[in-house]
Amino acid sequence: MKISLIVPCYNEQEALPIFYRETKKVMESMDCDYEMIFVNDGSKDGTLELLKEFAKEDTHVTYIGFSRNFGKEAAMYAGFCNVTGDYAAVMDADMQDPPSLLPQMLDILENQGYDSVATRRATRKGEPVIRSWFARMFYRLINKISDADIVDGARDFRLMKRSMVDAIVEMGEYNRFSKGIFGWIGFKTYWLPYENVNRVAGETKWSFWKLFRYAIDGVINFSQAPLSVASWFGMFMTFVSFIAVVFIIIRKLIFGDPVDGWASTVCIITLIGGIQLFCMGIMGQYIAKTYLEVKKRPHYIVSDTNREDMEKVK
């Protein structure tokens, strides 16, 4: 039996030595073979040099270096495409995904009939209040308007069987939202709660704006509800316009046609114009996603690796 650990890295020079040391200790305590696949996502610090040192000293280490920053989703996909184990896990290098949970996760997979063990934060202690509120609202929204089953507080950290990994790789879409993909493909998943852990070193790469854009991508990738909203807006405004026309005709026949109401007319025109632009923006987002898909550009480009059999472009 072999476990593959996929570790996306972007400017994690400070946290990597701690993660590598602690994870290696845990894996050596487990009765199985393992590999650690570190994906350097175009880091600008000494991350790649550290990974090369790990690989020289440890045959269990594989590093994949991207030619530039392609994003965490591409890094995770690269890991999924290159695992060789019977089980695979995705982990962050900042120690917010505790390696100490791996033995328990493996035990659940082997003895309780699950295909995947996914982690979720039981609390959001230590996280800004506003960010926590928006995160909870996002999970409620995405579960109501899409087929993706995403638990509140869900992390990317999960251990899964190879059959589930193969299903993820088959979903080769360019616009990726892994939390949604994990839920959409199904499989029997056990949710393992744990207390929130702060990163051991370095700074988070996820600003509020990046998280907001990531949430928008998730909604667009797994739901057509925004398009339905745009359609309903159009139908509603058409109905309101029809009522307004009837009202104006009746008013003309009864009271004549005094010249007044220019301010309200301007407000109505502005409102309708804003709704039209809003709906066009929604459609534009879907068209942009379609445009990226049909171009068939690679998810990532590998510039450096210690695996000779690896595809450089995928």
C-alpha cells in the first residue's frame, strides 16, 4: 500500500522545513510506503531550492516546478495527474492541515467503507469576523443553487482512494474549483472535524479579494442560477414596463399630458440601464469561462522536476 501526498507550494520557504519534518515523521510511523509530491507554483522565494534539497536527501520526495504561477487549482491538478499511490491526499504546506490526522484518516478509509475522508474546521477561531461571515454565506448559497455538496468549513485537505483520484483527473476542465469537483463526482465521504490551526510561518496568500473572486468562480463553474436571475430580471422589468405604459395611456386620456416627472424618469432609466448592464455582466462571465475552455490551453507548464517520466505540459 502506498500513499501519495500532494502539496501545492507558493512562496512557502519559511513553512516548508517544518512541514517536511513533521509530515515525514508521521508517514514513517505508519505501516505503508509513501511519496510527497511538492508542486512549486512559480514561487519567487527559495521554495524550489528547498524542494531540490529535500529530493536529494529523500527518495520519497518528488518536486514539480511550474514555469510561472498558474494557481493552486492547477498545482493540485498536476499532483493528481502524477500520483502513483493507492491513496492520495492534498495538503497545504503551512501546517493548517495537520499531518497528525493522516493515520486516523487512513484507518477510516480502510475499515469503514468510505472512499474519501475530508476535513472541515469545527470553528473559525482566529479568522477575521467579516471573512467568516462571508464564508458561511458562500457555503449556504453554493449548496442551494448547485449540485456540488460542499460542507461549511470544508478544507482541500482530504485522503481519498485511487478510484476517486482517477475520476478527478478525468474532469479536465480548465476552469477548476476543486471543492465543487469533490462534491460533484460523488463517492462516499466521511467528514472529519478539527479545530482551526494557524499557519506556522509566512503569510497567507489569500486576500479577501482573492477569496471573493474564488467564490465567484465556484458559483459560475457549478451553477446556472445567475443566468436564471438575469432572465427573471428581464421578465420582471418587461412586466413593470407594460404596467407603466398602461398607466401613462390612462393618465393621458383622463388628465392630459402635463410636462413633469423628469427626475423620476431619469431615475427609472438609470435603474433599467443598471439592471441591463448587470445581466450582461453575468452573461459575460459565462462567455469568458467558455472562451477559456474552448482555447484548450494547458492547465500548467512544468519547467523543472526530478521525475523523468512526467509530462511537461498538461
